[in-house]
Amino acid sequence: MNQREKEQYLREYSILKSQGKPFFPYAVAKDGAMAVVTMISIIVMAIVFGAELGPKADPTTTTYVPRPEWYFFFLFELLRVIKPAILTPLATIGVPTICLVLLVLLPFYDRNAERRPERRPVATTAGILTIVAIGYLTYLGAAAGSPNEIDMKVQPQYEAGKLVVAQSGCLACHKIGENGGQIGPNLTDIADKLPKAAIRRTLDNPTAPMPSFADLDEGKKTAMVDFLATLTGEPQVVDGE
Amino acid sequence: MAKLKLPAPPLPAALQPKPKRPGTAERVGPVEQVKEGAISAVDWVDERTSVTGAARWMMFRKVPKGTNWFYTLGSSTLFAFLSQATTGVFLAMYYDPSATRAYESTRYLTNEVFLGEFVRGMHRWGSSVMVVLLFLHMGRVFFFGAYKYPRELNWIIGVILLVLTMTMSFTGYLLPFDQRSYWATIVGVNINGTGPIVGPFMSDFLRGGAEFGQTTLSRFYAIHMLLVPGALAALIGAHLYLVAKLGTTAPPWLKANEPQEFNRERV
Ligand code: HEM
């Protein structure tokens, strides 16, 4: 906006403002009505959904899937979309930081004097695309569901390990068979890639963002590692079928 | 000392008080006395602070023609924030921010305290409502081009408000200290740690050391209860000051039909 456009804007604005109505009571009435709608929404949600409290935090048993509040889903999903490990910092910090900087600086690079959305095609398109992207990522995050189960047939002696893995939240980041996410490497054929001892070492001493499972109960950890060490990518032969 | 005079609200004619008949005496009942008393109390404060000038400036400023329902999104975000602050005070009366007691106190609050679960639910879902309204408000400002001259600074304050609000949700999520909040926060802090250069420092700062435990909880509690709400309140104040000072935008497709003298200037 150059000086002439600024003055032009201020002049038109002062006319529109002088033709307007006082904030009180006209705008206040609308604001008040909206406040009532807000209050009712909050109260209804509080009554309908309540406030659940899960089991107590327990650093040793890790039987929970890490899941953020729903409006962080889109950030979390970014991790799955940008897969290669080298790019992880880009997904976790880089993209959000760039978006934030772009947001702060918006009034400085968008210097177009026009304000009507239909006459600012670039800005409007960019805005709509951003909303669609955030909406889509949020949807993906919600649809991924609570990954607590592994649909895979295993030998009975490995069932315990399968359960521990399923309940420990590994699937939030790892894919095993048909289930799970893609933040971390696919574990379906982990036994081909890592020996048993190395799998164990990874659990005790992982690379971020994978949380450490060093404090996991010894029996459970053994069961977990035994199960993981059978994952060769081949369907397992289950006795008695 | 000028007596304060409130402007009469624009009532329909039928509701307006009838003028007194000439000759009848001024009625001085209890109602009039209370009214007098209230007015002189306000006058007393005003004489020492001139505060009514500011209130008048805020409340009786004009909003442009065409101001519509989209313009209520900012004030309803503010309302959701106030609701969070109020319910938060009640939660704080029962909550105990220690790693050993946090879960127990939350459980007690949820299951035993009268209306405890309701207030916790209001605080929990109120945060979702506030975030949704915040994004809608931001969308309104964006599509109406309301961030342009002369309101650039208010947009920047707005982005800071957005970041602070997200910080509130992130730090508040840990406080109940159940499995979900605990593990989600660990992952969140670890994700912070993958950032280049400052990442590891940030996650160390959030954890309050290498281990996740009491210090982490105290830190999150202080950030959630003191630091960020204070900053939010102050910045919302600045945001609203600028809104009143600059005026809210008119809807972008509204054209000013300029009075004659403006047209004559144009070539
Ligand atoms: C805690 C969060 C916030 C609160 C309580 C708040 C409150 C308000 C209120 C009450 C208004 C008056 C007009 C209206 O309601 O539309 C307003 C205007 C404005 N807000 Fe916010 N806001 C918040 C966050 C934001 C954010 C995240 C942004 C953008 C990044 C933003 C940018 C603006 C701008 C540029 C205006 C001026 C709009 C105009 O004059 O038409 N605000 N805000």
C-alpha cells in the first residue's frame, strides 16, 4: 500500500464508521448473544462428554498410546506425511516454524491494498488451501484411531508379547502388519533387519522421538522382544490350523 | 463537578418514560435515592480517576456500517478465555501439582467433589471451544483483509495470542497425570527435542532436567497457571485497546458512498 492508498483507505473508513452505530448496545447485543451460544456449547459438551480420567500415569508399564489433544493432530500427522528420518526435524520443528513466520509476516509481504476476498485470488486460494490441509491432516489423525490392536496371527507363546506391543503404544509410530503409523520404521520384518539383542537395545536406548522403554517390567520386555524377533515379514504358521 | 449523565438507550417510543406533567413535584422514593447514591459513588471514583471517559470511549465508539455476526468471533474467544480462567480457579482449589498427588487429587476432584466432573469437563471442552473460535476469528480477519494497514500490529499480537493459547493446551494436558497425558507429553517433549540447534535445549528446559518427573510437572503447572495466562491477559488487553483505537474494519465489499464534498475533490 502506498501513501495515497493508505489515505484513501482511512478516508473511506472514517465515512463508513461515521455512518455506523454505537458499539453499545448494538454490537454488544450480538457479542452477548454469541457469548450465550459459546457458554451453552461448553456446558453441553461438559455434560455429554464429561471429563474422563484414565489410569494413573505409570512410567514403567507404558500401556498407553500417546495421543495428543485433537487440535494437535495436524502437527502430529505432519510427522507421518514427511517420512524420511533425515527430514524428521523438518516435520517437527521446521514446517511449523516456517508457517508461523509466514503468519507473523503476512501483513508485510501481502501489501496489496485490495481487501475483497474475491479480488485477492492468491491470498484467498492460499488461505483455503491451508484450511483444507489442516482439516485433512486432522481428519487423518482422527481416522488413524486408537492404535491398540495388531491383527496378526501368531504362535500362542508369542500372544503375550503381541499384547504388550499393542498396548505399549508402539503402533502410534510403527507399522506392524496391517496396523500402525509411519513415524518410525516399519517393524513388520524387523527380525530380518535387527538381531534380538539390538531390538532390546533400541527399547532401552532409543533415538528421539521414540520414548525409552528402559523402565518397562522385565517380563513384559522379554515377551515383547521375543515377539518382535519373530517378525520376518512372512505370515506365521500357526499350529492347529 | 459535572454530574455523570448516561446516554439514554434507544428504546421504542412506547417504552420510553413519559415526561412529567408540569407542576407535579419531583418524586423522591427509595428507588430515586438508591439511584442518586449510585451516581454519586460513580462520580466520586470518576473525579479521582476520570475512568468513565475511558469506558465511554470503549463502549460508545462507533462500529462501521455492515458489522455482522462474523465480528462476534473475537469477543466469543475472549468469553471462552474468561470461562477457562474462572473454571481454572475452581480446579486449582483442589488440584495438587506434585507427581505423587496430582493424579489422586484429580481423581478426587472428578469423582468426589460436588460438580467436580462438570467443572473439569467445562475446562476441558472449553479449551476445544476456545481453539475453534480462535481459528474462526483468525479466518475472519484473514478473509476480510483486516490485517492490512493500519491493523498490522494487531495481527502480530494475534499470532502471539495463538501461540500462547496452544501453549496453554499443551501444558494443561499433562496436569491430570494419567497415562494418556503423561505419554502424550513425553512424545511432545521428545518431538521438541528433534528440532535443530535449540531443540534439545527446549526439551531439557520443559522437562527440567534429563528425566521426566516432579520438576517437569511443577514447571508445566507454573507455565499453565501463571506465566501464560498472565501474558495472555496482558496481550488481550493490548489487542482490545488497538481494536478500540483503530476501530473494527467494515466488511470489505462495503463501499463508502462519499458525501458531496469528498466527491468534489476528486478529479
Ligand atoms: C485470545 C485470542 C484472541 C482474542 C480474545 C481476540 C479478540 C478480538 C476482538 C474482541 C476483536 C474485535 C473484532 C472482532 O471480534 O472480530 C479482535 C479483532 C482483531 N483480531 Fe483478535 N483476538 C484473538 C486472537 C487473534 C488472532 C489469533 C489473530 C490473528 C492472527 C487476531 C487478529 C485480529 C485483528 C487483525 C483484529 C482487527 C480486526 C478488525 O478490525 O476487523 N486476533 N480480536
